[in-house]
Amino acid sequence: MTTVTRPSGRAVDALRTIRITRDYTKHAEGSVLIECGDTKVICTASIEERVPGFLKGKGQGWMTAEYGMLPRSTHSRMDREAAKGKQSGRTQEIQRLIGRSLRAAFDLEAFGERTLQLDCDVIQADGGTRTASITGAMVAAYDAFSKLKARGAIETIPVKHFVAAISVGVYKGVPVLDLDYVEDSDCDTDMNVIMTDAGSFVEVQGTAEGAAFDRVAMNRLLDLAEGGIRDLVKLQKQALGL
Amino acid sequence: MTTVTRPSGRAVDALRTIRITRDYTKHAEGSVLIECGDTKVICTASIEERVPGFLKGKGQGWMTAEYGMLPRSTHSRMDREAAKGKQSGRTQEIQRLIGRSLRAAFDLEAFGERTLQLDCDVIQADGGTRTASITGAMVAAYDAFSKLKARGAIETIPVKHFVAAISVGVYKGVPVLDLDYVEDSDCDTDMNVIMTDAGSFVEVQGTAEGAAFDRVAMNRLLDLAEGGIRDLVKLQKQALGL
Amino acid sequence: MTTVTRPSGRAVDALRTIRITRDYTKHAEGSVLIECGDTKVICTASIEERVPGFLKGKGQGWMTAEYGMLPRSTHSRMDREAAKGKQSGRTQEIQRLIGRSLRAAFDLEAFGERTLQLDCDVIQADGGTRTASITGAMVAAYDAFSKLKARGAIETIPVKHFVAAISVGVYKGVPVLDLDYVEDSDCDTDMNVIMTDAGSFVEVQGTAEGAAFDRVAMNRLLDLAEGGIRDLVKLQKQALGL
Amino acid sequence: MTTVTRPSGRAVDALRTIRITRDYTKHAEGSVLIECGDTKVICTASIEERVPGFLKGKGQGWMTAEYGMLPRSTHSRMDREAAKGKQSGRTQEIQRLIGRSLRAAFDLEAFGERTLQLDCDVIQADGGTRTASITGAMVAAYDAFSKLKARGAIETIPVKHFVAAISVGVYKGVPVLDLDYVEDSDCDTDMNVIMTDAGSFVEVQGTAEGAAFDRVAMNRLLDLAEGGIRDLVKLQKQALGL
Amino acid sequence: MTTVTRPSGRAVDALRTIRITRDYTKHAEGSVLIECGDTKVICTASIEERVPGFLKGKGQGWMTAEYGMLPRSTHSRMDREAAKGKQSGRTQEIQRLIGRSLRAAFDLEAFGERTLQLDCDVIQADGGTRTASITGAMVAAYDAFSKLKARGAIETIPVKHFVAAISVGVYKGVPVLDLDYVEDSDCDTDMNVIMTDAGSFVEVQGTAEGAAFDRVAMNRLLDLAEGGIRDLVKLQKQALGL
Amino acid sequence: MTTVTRPSGRAVDALRTIRITRDYTKHAEGSVLIECGDTKVICTASIEERVPGFLKGKGQGWMTAEYGMLPRSTHSRMDREAAKGKQSGRTQEIQRLIGRSLRAAFDLEAFGERTLQLDCDVIQADGGTRTASITGAMVAAYDAFSKLKARGAIETIPVKHFVAAISVGVYKGVPVLDLDYVEDSDCDTDMNVIMTDAGSFVEVQGTAEGAAFDRVAMNRLLDLAEGGIRDLVKLQKQALGL
């Protein structure tokens, strides 16, 4: 395996330090602060006793997600999307990805006509905000369903499998795990991988920002992601005391 | 002086516990977490090397503010303003108020053609988010100007006077200081007062949500606010090590 | 009491000439042209047989207000808000203020599930458009309720007390009543006061646009407002033949 | 010629009473209140020392128009376009028509790189608001150019010919001039005709809202319009003292 | 009759080559490609089993239209309206015209509570896109109603009369039929005429873009339109095999 | 290799019939109709002599894409995005994907300060519209650069490699190539793959809509895609006569 000196000093297959804090704010049914190195995202899960129109009367639930960044979560200040009057294409892409990933983790038919609304808000960004959001939202959603179970509304937590997400990329020609902002800005390929605790894929989104990448690199990236996801799921379960 | 048992158990003239944490996030020139009881607001101050069109070429600076609430900072989830595509009238009112208050604190002609952009984002709401935003933004702005001074761009911090803000209200017929959410929901009059460290008024905004209030109540409310502001300014200066 | 020569030549405690014309246009249930010096506002009150969603089935009514300025009501032409596709923060602030003030004047539980929609449209602006709007809307609303009573829909006009509004300010260091545009552009403090005919406060909104103002000025401003409101309520009642 | 009893009692070829009041508001360069029966429109003309991007540097001027209705200018209250965040298709159609008609009246190359901005705001509607707007805007524009001439910016008023507008329609099978709201609501065909004082057409817009109309009706409608326009131009010139 | 050499080489009263292709796309109930010279428009008619709110429960149907241009249907690329977030005034004017014209052709009370939604999308523009849209939409609507009849939902096709549309104009002083883009760009007057197969007018919209036009020209333009419409209706019926 | 009976009757590794028609419309520098079975997309490439703000003065070019669907390109009519006033998240995702893919195919530094604007408009949809768009846009872009070369503005066509796109998916447990709408609606996993003619990856976007998929399935899907892309590139080059 080729190697490279990463700006972070990490090994090619090393995650950043991950910290998951539950009950971070007091109102939401699930509220998690996830820190992946310097990336910090508040993930809340809110239970609402209604479903979107297209599901009314079908006896099943729904999960959906929204994503935002505080204007100065980034190096230079970004315009506030609420002030501009629209969410960017990037924001919409990310929140659709979070929603799909979480819907893959839970059994939508097992918690009644309710919506679990996930909100992922980036407080501080240093690369990997969308993958941190998914990993954190998994824990927040689990907590919200626990509350629902505790108050007798459901009998079991409708989890099908845990999902977590991580980025991998080709940095100076070498596949590496969990890119931070400096690495991300200078890499050729960036791939976000979302997997279950059983090692199956939920989503793969890879983009060659510089040179196109070959099948060998693809395989190495998927290997790295598999390892990272395994560790993240462990951390999720630890945080939840499972 | 009449009295009343407040839900919080506080004396009529007692502030909630205030905590001011500087350098809360790493990218902004000034970044403060202010906690007023369970109300938590991240206030960042960003320096931008440009001014709005109406000030171009006039050799002076500008300060402006934006305000937002995370969707689940509140008891029930609020719609995300970025997703709705517009800021509510309430949001606009608040951010205009924050901007005016902070412009009263600093000498706009003393820091060149720069804009100090304040962002106040509520992480958790329990009443008094707009006043907490102003009190916290004062500290964030001071820090941002300190950085500007440290890098030699200005010679002195262009502060004219410190400003802080607090709410007062008539709760069950009795004027009280610093309403939390429970008190605020059940009070007749709510007044936000912004004052300088010299005891002068920058803004007064009082609304009789229930019964109109007389001149005696008005005077008592202003007295309470004066006391609260004095304490808040002390805490701001302590936090800044002044 | 200090004094000052006002551009208008008025005494510090003198209102401009006020004229209230009822039935100004023919379709609305209440329609008033209010003229305060050169400020002219058309205030209409429309009765609609429905309430907003949050009040449905509660057996009570609602009052709300919208505010606008004709593009050339001002010295230089302003952009038309309908063409820009959004109401400014200022517009929203003002229409929220008008709505709150009028809701304080009437008993919302005494006119059934109806909405009284107020529209205040400035034809010509010369300072004090928001206070003129409130003072005029009070008369238009009263007229609309009279029509409702005349057609037997309610038994009494659900007025709790009359409200009127006036601005006061510190002009060249001296507190004065009822600022016109020239004075307003050149004053340090501007305060809008909305009071009932019983002399109680409904709203107070004071802003130090220049120097912050002390408690003594505050007291003098409130005295001036009290006098002005007393006269305005007299004029409202005269216009209504009460 | 067939005849019909009109709700208004007017002869088939009779205009409503027209009143043109100049200098109706004080800020605009031209400001006219035009009353056509119960239809009342404020038409202002504002001179701005700039042209749209596509004309920059070409040495010629521009004229454009905006149109609005006060929410309660109509029988039932209409939603305020500024609050809805967009102008209706009808509004846009009308303001484009006003703009085109007025640009036909003046020589755009004869008043420098300036924009004459027309605003037509309906205070009270009783049919024919768009034609009243054009007829009134002609006078307001003339006044604005007179001011420009008075201050020496142009040497002559750049009028090519006077334009005026009127509606005609087929009411209960009979062609009539100048429909009011009651007639308009119950007619088969409605046609707006804009002509010059020389009797040439600037615009013709006819719509069969009920039965399609034949060439004979078309010819009679154009005859009626010709007569109405002749009278309107006389009134415009009288109002201007020409 | 005066004559002129048209850029297209056509006689003053000659239409361009018209081609009507039915079943152009496979999903819509009616789908027509209409080609008028180089102008190409896809017209689809979709049947929806619902009516707008204002018609609910009235037992009648509705027809409405939308219009769009592909960004590069024109000589220079136009901005995409979906990306700009609003339809231009021109687009709204055109789609309102198409809707009115088609509603004149069919009996809205004879096809139940259904909406016939017309979509006219310009693939390639060379003048006359709005008239081509109407002429093509007539055929698409007829086809959609045929399908409705075929599946037994209605007994007869609710057509009152065929409508078709054509432009006429004054080109270099001479009235001509069916302007293409080059002629349209250089003509003084442009008039769109929509007529029934019985030779009655549904809409007439004439604009003097250059010099105003007199009654003689008006009459000649209407004559030309009448002839063109007669030919277009023949082509519509041929295409439908009627 | 497992097999499955596809609704289309195709072999698991068979593309639909592909047809590429160049010069489909007359105004655009490149204009292609691509048909993949019943999916039909018009792809135009427009050259504009300007670059976005962030590239001004850098001496390089830009390529960007927009995507749309005609309202009745789909089985049931979709709302028109221009009428709704915003592009959906799906639309934005797709047009961002097209833009990135095409920027990977050409050397942005080799055609001066110009923008190549791609427009992909779906006329008829039957699955795979985004991949058809990319494959067709490649040809349209090539044609546009050929025109630029023909008029002497560039010396060589700045192509780095050809890119094409195809979807693969797991249908009834079996990986298959090039899903049509019926297959897509009933599959567990859908992956879009964009590759170069050298067999390297530009983008991979896989989503498990039903069951998560394992590494074996992933590998088989990538194999299928590789084969499909090879054929598509051949067709692109044939169409271009290369």
C-alpha cells in the first residue's frame, strides 16, 4: 500500500477523533452533538404526530431531514440561506441524502402515522459535515424512538440496522479515510459512503474532482470506508449504551 | 413593592444565571456562546473588507446583524426559514433591533470601510433570545475589533460605550426582571430595554399583550431594567478581562 | 422646560393639523383618510367571514393589518414592494405594530368568527405614517363594526377603549411632539407611543438614532405623548360623532 | 343603431363623468388623480436620472409603468400583491400595456438618459382602471416633462401626440362605450382601445368573454372608441391648459 | 393593394408551411407538434380529474394553459424561467391568452369536473410562437377529448367551434400575413388575431410598435387574418381526419 | 451469472436502442436529440462570450448545465417548475451532476474566457433521463467546440476524453444494465455511473432504495456499467463521424 503524509498527520486509514454527546439541547426528542475532529454538528430528531399528504391513511410513518450551516461555521462567512430566500442546490442534495440514509435504517411501517424530522445544523465546519450529520442523526433518531417507546406509543424501537457515513478520497494519489477540510480542498476524488452495521451499502457517491479514478482506486476506497464505518457504528452503540 | 412567586423562584429583580463563553467556534473573528438560564445563543462577529453600496467611498464602516433559531431550539419544532424561503416578520424585527443596538455601541467612523457582520443563532430558547443576542453580540464584536487591532488595522477598539439588553414585564400584576419562557407566556406586558453602561437608553420596546399598563408600572419596569443592565455590563467586561 | 425653534414653527407640544375623513372610498366597511399635516393615509377596514387556521372553531374573531406606501408617496421614488416580490423588514414591523395596537382596542371574543382586516396605505408621506395609520385605523375599525351592528350581526360595538398613536422625539436636544419628516431626519431619538383613552400604554417603541437618552428625557417624552394622545382621541370621537 | 338600457342610464356612446386633478400629491414631478365615474386612480410620473442597462450610453430615455390596486379598492378585498410576494399576470399585463402606450406618446430620444417612471395606483375600482390609468398617466407625464423643461433640462416637451384609452364592449348584444363594473361583469366582449389625438391606433385588445363577435360589431366598437378618445383628449388638454 | 418584397419571399397573404403531427409524445392524452415554418411548438393536453377551487361542486370543467420556451429555442440563449424563479410578464400574458382562446372553443359545462391542462413548449422559435401554440393546442385538446369519449367518460366531444390564431402586421408600410422573426423585428404594427371557424373574433391584440396605424390598415389586417384563419382551420380538421 | 426476465425482454447487459440526432434545432451551436428507448432529451450547447464572476480575468472558460422536464414528459403531468417559482431538489441535483461530468471531459483552460452552457430538456421520459442527458450533452458540446474551431476562435477542440453515463441497478435480485421506467420503479438499487472512454470513473452515485446491497453486487454493477459506457462512447463517436 502506497502512503502519503497527511496534513493531519493521521494514518491513511485513521478516523479523526469522534465525540458523540446525547441530550445536547433540551426540547428535542433526540438531540446529539457530534464532533468529528473540528467538524461539529447538532443533530435533533423531532417526532410529529402527522405524515405528509402522500402517506395519509396508509398507517405508516415517515422520516425526512433538513440541513443547514451557521453562516460563520465556515472559514469565510457564507450568506444565510434564510436571508437569501432559498436553499442552495448543495444544501438540498445533502438533506435529501440524509433523509434517504436514515429511512434505510428504520422500519417506516412500525411507528404509526408519525414523522421523524431530523435537523442537522453545522456549528463548525472542517470537512465531512454531511457524513457527520448522518452518523449523528442515527443516534438522535434512536433516542427519539426510545422516548416514543418509553411513553408507550410503540413497543420496540423500529431499527432495521445502524447506518453510519464516512468520506474517503484520493489525496495526492493515495486513497485515504475521513478527509478534513484541508485534505478535501486538495484531493482528486471525494467519495461519501453510507453503510449498515452489516457491511452493506446504502449510498455511494463518488466524484472525481480532478483526475478520473480507476477501478483499483475504487476498490481501495471502498475497503477504507468499510473499516471506518465499522468503527463509527461501534461509537454510536457505545454512546447509546447498547 | 408588591411581590409575586415566580415560576423560576427568582426574586422580582433577579437575573437568571448568565454565562459568557468566548472563542466558542474557531473561524469567526469574534465567537461567543451566551447562556441566560436555558436560553443559549451563539453570537459571531465577522469582519468583511467591504461596505454596503450606500456607504462606498465615505471612509466609514458598518455593522449589521442577522438572527436565526435552529428549528428545534423551541418546545415544538418551528419551520426552517431557509426551507420556507423567507424570514418571518419577527426575525426581521429582531435582527434590525440587534443591528441598531450594536451600531449605537461603536464608532462607525473609526474602523475604515469594513463591515462587522453579527450572526446570532439560537441553539436553545427559553425566553429572552433577542436580549441575550444583543448582550452576547457586544462581546463578540469587541473581540472582533480586538483582532483587527492586533493585526494593526486599527489603533484602538472603536467602542463608544458598552450596551446590554434585558427584558422586563408585568407578571401577575407585578413588574419583574428577565422573563423566562413560562413567565413570558403568561405576562401582560413585555418590554425589552437596551441601555449603555452609562445608564442611557438605546432602545425601549414595550408591548401590552394583555391589559394596557400605566405610568407607575412603566417607571418600575425601567428601574428594574436599569439594575439588570448594570449587572450584565459587569459580566460582559469580566468575560473580556476588562 | 427648554425650548427650540422647530422647522414647522410649532410649539414643542403642538400636534400638526389633523383631519379625519370617513367613507373616503365606497367598497370597504370602514374607510378613512387621515391627514396629519402633509402625511396622508387611507385606512380601510374589511370584514371577512372567516378566521385564521389557529382560531378555527374557537368562537372568537381576529384583527390584523397590512401597510404599504405608494411608490411616489415619498420624496424620492421607492421601489414598489409588489414588484420586488417582498415586503421590507420596516413594512412588516409597522404592520405588526398596527395589528397589535388595534387588537388591544377591541374585544376579540365579542364579534364571532370574523376577521377585521385593516389596510393602511400611505398616499403621501411627511413623517409619522405608522402613528397616523393606527389613529386612522381605529376610526375605520369602529365604522366597520358599526356596519356589522347595523346589519344585526353583533349587538354592541366590541370596543374596549380607543387607541391612538403619536411620535415624540428629541430634536436638537429638546423633547418635542409629533415629528414631521424634516424634524425626524434630524433628531436624536424617535419614540412612537400608543395609548388608550384611559391614559395607559399599549406600546412604546423608542430608538436613540443618535445619542442615547437619559431617564429625564424619557419622562418628558412620555408626558408629551400623553398630551398628544388625549387630543387625538378627542378628534377620533368627534369624527365618529360620539 | 340598436339600443339597450344600460344600468348606468347612459347612452350607448356616452362616457362617464371624467375628472382630472393635477398636483394631487406633492412629491412627484407629475401627479394626477383621474376619476372616471367611480373609478379613481392616482397616476404619478417620476423622473430618474438613469436608464435601464440595455440603454446605457445610447443617449436616449425610457418610460416604464407600474400598476397596483389598493387591497380594498374592489368590492371584496383582494390579497395585497406585496404580501403575496408576486404581481399577478393581470397586473403585469396591465403595466406593460400602460408602458407601451405612453412610450408611443413621447419621443424617447428627446429627453436625454432619463427614465420617466409612471405609477398608476387604483384607489377605487369600478371598471376601466387600465384605460383610466393610461389617460391619467398621459397628463402626469406631460406635467413631469414640463418640470424638466422649467428647470432647463430639456428645451421642448418631447410629446409626439396625445394618447388616451377607453373600453368598449358588447352589452346585451349592443356595442357600448366606457363600461363600468356592472356592465363589464355582464358583457360578451370587452375591448380596450388606445388611440392618438390624430385618430390612429396605438393598441387594440379585444376579448370575447362570452360569444365571439363578428366584423360588424368590431367596426361599431371601433367607431365608439374613436368618439370616446376624441373627448378624452379634449379633457386632457383642458386639464393642462393647452 | 400595395405590395412589398418580404424577406421570406412569400406573398403578402401567404402563410408559412404548416405541419401538424399528432401523438408526438406518448404520455399525454393529446400531444401535437406544430411547425409553422421554422417555429416548432409541442402542445400537450392533459386531463386531470379535478377542478380549481372556485369551480368545486359546480359540475363544470375548466381549461387552462401554460407556455414556455426552451432556453435555446431562440437566437441567443434566454435565461431559463425555472432557474430565475419566475415567469416573465410576457410568458404570463401568452399563457393567459392561450387559455382564454381555448376556453372559447369548448363547452366547459359538457365534460364534468375535469381540467384540461394545455402545455405549449417552444422547441424552436422563428416568430409567431403564441399563435402557433393556440392553433396546435386546439388539435391536442380535441384529441384529449376524443380519448375521454373513447373511454366512455363523455358522450360527445364538447367542441363549440374550432379556433385558430395568426399574426398579421404592417411590414414596410404594407399589411402582411403571418410574420416570421425577421419580419416581426422590423415591423411597425403586430396584431394577433384569434378567430373561430365561423369567422367570428375571439381575441384581437394589436400593438403599434413603431408608428400608430389608421383605420384603413386595421381593416386590411383583419381581412388578411380572416383568410389565414380559414386555411389554418382547414389544416386542423385535415390533421384530425374530420 | 444469475438471470431474470426483464419487462423489456432485454438481456441483463443490454442497452436500449440509442439514437443520436445532431443539429436537431437550428439556433444552438450544438443541438442533439438523444433517444434511449422511449426516453428523449434535447441537449443544446450554447457558447457565451463571458465567464461567471469567480473566473473573470483568469483566462479560462467554464461549463455549466441546466436540466428540465416538459410538464407532460412524464406519465402523470408534473407541475411546471417555472410556474412554481423554483427548481426541485432533484432538478438541481441532476443539473449539478451534468455540469460536473462535462467539465471532466474538456480542458477548461483551453477555450478562453467563454462559457459553454448546456441545456438538457426532457421531451419524453422513460427512465434514465439524467444519464441520457450527459451522454447527449457530450455530443452537443463537441459540436459547439467544432463551431468555435471552425470560426477560428480556438485551434483544437479542447476534449480531454469522452464521457458517457448509464444507469445500472439490482432488479429482482439481479444486477442489470440501463433501467427503463418500469424496471426503475421496481428495483432495489439504482446506480448512475459516469465514465471516460479510458474506463475511469468520473462519478458514481448508487442508492439502495430497498435492501442495502453488498460488495459482490457492487462489483457486478460496476462491470455492467463499464460495458455499457464502452458502447455508448462508440455511438457518440459514430454520430460525430470520428
